[in-house]
Amino acid sequence: MKNKFIKKDISIKGLSLWDENARFPDKYFSKTEKELIGYFVSKKDFKINEFSEEVVKEFDLPQLEKLVVYEFNGKKIVLEGNRRLAVYKLLNDPKLTDDTKLQGKLTGLRSKIKIDDNFKLECLISKDKEQGLRYINRKHLRGNNEVSWGDNERAHHNARGGNANQKELLKVAITKVIKDLELPEQLKEQVLGHGFVTTLWRLVEQKPAWSAFGFSLDKSGELKITDKDFKDKLKVIIFDVLQKGKYNGKLFSRLNVKDIEGYLGGITKEDYKRVSDDIKKQTKTDLFGKESTIIASSGNNGNRSNPKSSLRDYLIPKTCVFQIHETKINNIYCELKNDLLIDDSKKAVPNAVGVLFRVFLEISLDHYAKMNSHGFKKTDTINQKISWVVKSLEGKKYDKKKFNNINKVGSATGTKSYLSIENFHEYVHSVTTQPTSSELKGKWDNLQGFFEILWGDLNKKAKSKKQYAKKK
């Protein structure tokens, strides 16, 4: 595909804010530059105050993100980077805001840097507006395909840079201990991933843990532990966290310091055996000899726990368990969950997963319709199928909010959406579009709730038929 952009440094005086930016209400179309900047300033969520401080603080750093510019009728309109441009314009001319307090602050910040009308910013320029909008879709609808750092990543970053505080040093040290534990790798990944790691640190980074396990940090930041059974106790904590267990009737996320002290102090050798036995019971080996361990939440009748982790190697998390009795659909589900890698290795097959993900979606819809005595026409699109299935499930009193994401897939007006079916179609028909691993995992995480309702409802129907047959 031919690159329709040119790179060029443009002075801030020559750049215009885009009045159709999604951040502006409709009434701001055709407003003046000062009025547009005034709107940015008026909204605390846009953090113009804080952003201006960061720009001045890091003024010597090369520009990380280029502005995306649409050239039209002699004007250079910034499609992406309006908030940044507004900050630079304010630093150059504080009188662009009527907020006198902010004016004073900007004047003080301006004195620390060299900026004028001719100060230049790096830009990507195109005369094709649609090309510029692609950048907006990638950044604001798909999060630029980035995965934010969690507590662990931040702690490791600060520790490696020599700027870690005591809690961060403890996190780094405990993470190392966890990775060396004799536990299934799957469980280690889960407890250090989104959904569980915050609860884990709530239990092991506060004062009760320092006292119970004899934690201390030497001058070099190395963790010392006096409790000889710490590793066994840590296994218990990890298992209980993954089970979403409770103490004194409270969820771990609601425990106060006294509760945490009681829970940690109450861990015994019987708990070591309990955890070891339960892990063995919940570890299964597939036909290829590969083991997987699913820790069931104590609050979901033993069916599943459901962490969402972009660190996983496959599209479907191991903790997502569907009972699918239709052989072909179940085989596809198992391939997406156990066989087709989308990690960072050379064996990863994101194109195959993207195509099979779309297939799994459509045949799940077809099977639901069939089991509910409805036949789709050959001419029915996936959008129409989604619409019928959602209406059917809503008619069974499921929470309508649970269908927000699948409705985005089937929406005819959201064709540029990250979740749109058009995006799925491109995995099959486009000669250039290739899904990334993080994109695919993100889509599954957004749609898993819908699949849970659909297959859960089908299982209810199957059970009721069996019970009816037994009565007869």
C-alpha cells in the first residue's frame, strides 16, 4: 500500500485545531482557536494544567508522537494531537485562556523554555482525510495496540532504575519467589495478572505480612525472610486468591489490617495439604499430554474463575470453560484455547486464529438459532444473526448491558469500530490486514461475556430436555 503521508516539521502558528475533534461538542464547529482552547481548559478531565507542566519538564526530549495533519484548502488541520497542540499554543501565548490563574502559571512555565510562533512540531501530513482518521481509530478505539503496565511492571521498572521504594522492592522480590515456586505456570501467571495481583499484594505487602513472615530488606534491597515455611504459605495465599476466597465472611479485597493478620496467622500445615490436593484434582491432561489447571472460584459453584490476561499464549483463557456438545464447534473452541499460539514466538499463528475466531462466532450464532427452533436464511448476514440472537436472549431476561460489546460487532453504524464485524471480515478477505495477538485477545476479552451467556443458556436448555426425558 502506498504511503500517503509526508513527514514535515511545522510551526505551531501554522497548525490549526480541528473543530470536529470528538472531544468538542457539535456547537463548537467553526469556533475560533481561542474558543476551542477555552473548552479544553474548562474541562478538568483534559488535564491541561498538568500536561503543560510535563511538556516543560521534558522539553529537552525528542518528540515521541507525531501530530497527524490533514491539509485542506491551504490549512493544516491537526486530526490527532489537538490537546498537545493546545498546550504548546498556550505556553507560547498564555493569553489564549481567560483563566487568570492558569495564565500566571503558564507565564512562569514559559520562562523556563524557548518557544515562539515558529516553534516546530513533527507532523505526518496527508491530503486524504480518511488516511488521517485511521490513526485516530488505532489510537483512540484500539488503544494503539498497547498494553498498560501493571503494579509488577512499574515496580520492576523502578527497581531496575534504582528508584524503587520499599513496597516496590518487596513486590519485585516476592515476584521472583512466586516464579520459582513448584506450582503450575498457569497459576503463577494468573495470580500476577489483571484481576488478582492487586488482591495478592493487599495480603503480602502490608505490615501484617512483614511481621508474620519476618520480612526485611538489606542495604542492597535484597529481601530476607525468617519464616522457613513461607513458600508453602505463599502457595496457600495464591490458591485462595485465585479461588476468590473469603475470611470471616469478607472478600480478600475487603479485609482490613486486623483481618489480614488473622488470615495469615491462621495458615497451617493442613492448608498446605488442602492446596496440594485441590491443585492435583483440578489439573487435567489433554490428548496431547499437555496439562492445564483451572482453579474454580469459591463463589461460582465450582464452574470457573475468569482472569483476563494479555500475557496468555492462546486466544481463550484457560479459566474460560464452556460445555459445548456440538463436536465441530467444541473442536474449534479447543483449538483456540489449547493449540493455536498467539504469543511472541515464531510458532504464533495470529492470522489463523483471527479467521477461526470469526468462524467460532458465526457457528455459535447458527447453533443457538437451531437449538431455539429458528433457521437463518442463506442471505442473512452476521449482523442480522447477532441481532436475532441478542433479542432472543434479552427476551429470556438476561441483563441487556451484557450485550453492549456484541452489539458493537453487529452494528451497521459502527463499521470503523474496533469490534465491528467488518474488522473480523478483513481477517479473511483482506490481503493486507493482519491481526495482532493483543488485538485478538482484547476482542475475546470483550466478547467472552456474550459467549458465556449464549453457551450457558444452551446448556440450561440441554439439561431441561434431559430432565424432561427422565420424567417420561
